[in-house]
Amino acid sequence: MGRSLRVAVKYIQQVKSALPRNGYPSQKAFATEIGLSLSTVKNFLSGKPVDYINFVEISEKLGLEWQEIADKEPEAQENNNHIGQDSPFVTGSPITHPRHFFGRQKELKRLFNLLKRHPLQNAAIIGQRRIGKTSLLHYLKNITATPIEELRPQQKYDWLTNPEIYRWVFVDFQDPRMSSKERFLSHILETLRMNIPEPCDLDNFMDVMSDNLHNPTVILLDEIGVGLQRYPELDDEFWESLRSLATNHTGGNLAFILATHESPIELAHHTRHSSPFFNIFGYTATLRPLKEEEARELIASSPIPFTDDNVEWIIGQSQGIPLLLQILCRECLFHLEDGDTDDWREEGLRQIEPFNHLLLR
Ligand SMILES: Nc1ncnc2c1ncn2[C@@H]1O[C@H](COP(=O)(O)OP(=O)(O)OP(=O)(O)O)[C@@H](O)[C@H]1O
Ligand SMILES: [Mg+2]
């Protein structure tokens, strides 16, 4: 296994801007200063693998935390590269790379509109299980920081005018560490590269955030229902502080976007929380199946084109539910690649059976 590291895609913009910020007029000037070859510096800045020692040295010189900016999934990425062909069909885990994300254009337009004007405004994403809530949160966070060459041809990316000034924090409440107030607060500060106070309690957290938050910042809260239902430490005082942070203490620079399968206000009622925090979610995007043309775009992304007959069959069977589309496309592609003569549709139906409850009947 090579001892090399690469800058994670989402940090590339930030890393590039670190050069002028640290007073280096050019990549060459920086390479000379640090005593490394220009190609190593270029590789580092464009997210290509560089030797571990050089990675740490360059990061330190630019005032960047190497552990934070390093790609945490080098194995997976390398595997992808080795496969040599890029199957767009991701089934099961949320979509993290924008290239694999389809549709939701109307919701994205509304959401980015709330984020591109001052003050930033909060939004809730609601949708049944498996409909694509987590994937949408990842897309929001990653799309504007992904190099264009990694996107599909014609895929929209220019949602924000100054994407590089935005900061994004992703919180997954299914992660049991988020049950602790202190872990939650320090996760936010750490991601925003702010000092973590001692103790990291609500008061100190509020102070650090209100003193240091000068860039537009979006905190994405996935599976907020779990936070409300299962984590007693996250009490009403905690939620109210978050509300007050967004509304009063950060000069309109902070927004929350949460994802849940029921309306946030109802969720607060069910879980016997007082609801002021949940009243700040003025816009709600309800995720439904993909529109037909969006579903067709997903199907058309297959590296081997499907016959019209198969396309219609996939559209009909999946009813535009993204997970079912992905599974059926995966099966159809497998059949084409493998050249096997078995009835792939039968296998496709077997594969989507566990998810049939997602279909509107
Ligand atoms: N916009 C999309 N484009 C393509 N595929 C998608 C999209 N959204 C969701 N999917 C597909 O649906 C699957 C489930 O997506 P995701 O995990 O984001 O849903 P979820 O609503 O967060 O689910 P859960 O309620 O279980 O948390 C993904 O693995 C992927 O196959
Ligand atoms: Mg999810």
C-alpha cells in the first residue's frame, strides 16, 4: 500500500486559495520556497496523490490541517480509478459524488436561492425512507467544490456566485457520537477550523461561533429525528441555542438545512420538544420520485446504452424512485456487460422486491 495522500475534493478550492493567502505569488515561488518540485506542488493543489511526508510538509507550510484536508477514502477512490470504467449506478449508500446525482433541479434552485442571499435562510428536506435525503445534503455540500472535469458533461455546477467563501458542516445524527452535546459542538467547530474551547459547552460554543463566523456557513443536519428521539442530552435549551445562533448572533451568515422523514414541527411535537428551533425552517422541500425526464437522464448515463424497450420497462417498474432506478439500471447493465442470456428483468424484480413498499400503488 503506497504511503501517499491526496487533498479531498471538497477542500481543493480552500487549498488553492491558501497559496495567495500565505503570500505566495505563484505555485513556482511556493515550490522554490519549500524546496519541492513544481510537479509535487501542482499535484497537491489539484488533489492528486503526493508522498505522505510532502503532503504533511506542504499542508503545514500553508497553515492547513493535513488530517482534515486529506482524503479519508483513498482506497475507495483508487479502486474506482482502477476499475477504469465509471458506472453511475450507486445502490444503497447515499450518493456522495455529485457525478452520480440526478434530478432535484427545482428543489436545488430553491435551496441555493436561500443560501446565496444575505441573510442565509434555513430549510428542511422531507421525504420518505430511501428517497434521497442524505444524497441531496451531500450534493449541496459537494457540488460547488467539485472540479468540473469530474462532473457529467452539461451537469450544472454554478449554483453559487462565490462558492469558495462558503463553509459546510455535515452532521449525521445516526452517528452515536452526536448524542453528546460536547461532541456535537466540537465537531462543528473542528470542521469550521475554529478553536475548541475548554470546556466545549453551549456558552463557550456560542461565544466562539459569534466571534469567528464571518463566512456564509451551512450546517446540514441529517436524521434530525434520531437526535430528537434518542439523545436526551440534546435538550430544549440546546435546540434553542442553535436557533438563537442562527437568528441573532452570526450576522445572517449561518443557515441550517435539516433532513427528516416527517415535518420538523410535528417531529418536535411527537418527541415532546418545544418547537422554537423548528419554526425557523421557513422553506420545506418535499422529495418525491424523480420526474420522468430526470429518470431518463439517469438511465441514459449507462456506459452501454439500453434499448428503448428496456428504458420504458425501467421507467414503468421504478416509478421514478431513485433507488429502484439505480438497481434496475445496475441489473440491466450487468446483463449487457456480461452478455448473459438469462432474463435480467426477472433478476431486477427480485432485487427491488425488498423495496417494493416504496412504490406508490
Ligand atoms: N438524486 C439521486 N440521483 C441518483 N440516485 C439517487 C438520488 N437520490 C437517491 N438515490 C438513490 O437512492 C438511494 C438512497 O438514497 P439516500 O440514502 O440519500 O436516501 P435517504 O432518503 O437518505 O434514505 P434514508 O431514509 O434511509 O436515510 C441511493 O443509494 C441511490 O441509489
Ligand atoms: Mg439518509
